[in-house]
Amino acid sequence: MGRVRLLLAAAAAALLCCCCYGGAAADAVAESCDAIRDFVDVSFCASRLRSVPGAAAADRHGHLLMAADLAAASGASARDAAAAMARDAEGSGGGGPAARDALEACGILYGAASVPALRLMRGYAAARSWGAARALLPLTGQAGIGCDAALAGAGSAAAAAGMAGANREFDQLSTMATALLNKAS
């Protein structure tokens, strides 16, 4: 009889848990990405955020910080790629001096403007200093756009093609960070 009562109590407890907590836990990443769907592709957003350890348990503020880190890392990588391509620009089929100058401009835009601005924005956002974080927005996303423009003006299809993926990735990640900043603050 004691064993039956114990089994019934366990079954009742399990049923109570299922009734009260029946659904799966809310997907915080999906909710953050859905909140900025007008600005970024939701699947891109979710994929990038889920690549960061702890994203599933983070809130929107945490996702903002993660997005800023991802954008800064992407910008640093694009800066390095532009610098490497600029060194090689005068070699065989590299596009010559115009391509070199455009690629150097890309490196400067990433290294002297967007990446430091993203890092500063992230610091202000971490401290919830929203006004200071927002003041940096004009600089955060400019590198990808400016790099594309510099390369188009140089007339080097090879250089433009070489930077297209890095510029696009950076544009999406910086837009993601910007949109999350606007939602979190």
C-alpha cells in the first residue's frame, strides 16, 4: 500500500509539472531575432547568436553584447583581409594602385572607425549607458558600406569580389547589433 501511494504521489507531481510547465522553455534567441526581423534576416541572426556560448540563456541585452562582439570580430577579420589584399594588389591581376588604395581605405575604415566604435558601443551598452552607445551608431556600420564604395570607384572587380563576403557579413552583424541596441534601450 505504501508503495502505491508513493507511485501515485510521484505521478501526481509529474502531472503537475507537465500542467504548470507544459511548454518548452521560451527560445530567447528566436525572440530577440524576431524582435529585429524588419532589419535582419531572422535565420542569420539566430545562427550567429547560437554560435556564441550562453546565448540560449541570455536576455536581449546579452544578445546585444554578443552581436556587438560578433560584429567587431567580423570587422577585424575584414580589416585583416583588406590589408592582405592591398599588399598583393599590385601583383599579378591584383588591380594595381587604384585597387591597392581602395583596399587600404577599407582597412582604415574597419580599423580606425567601425571596429573601435563597435567596441566602445559594446562597453557603453554593457553599462546600460544608452545615450553614449547610440552616439557611436553613425560610425559602427560605415566600414562595409564605405569599403564597397571605395572598391567600386577603383574599378577592380577582383578586389570588390574578394571583399564582398566580408563586407556583407559585417553589414549584417553591425545592423544586428544596432537593431538590438535600439530594442534593448
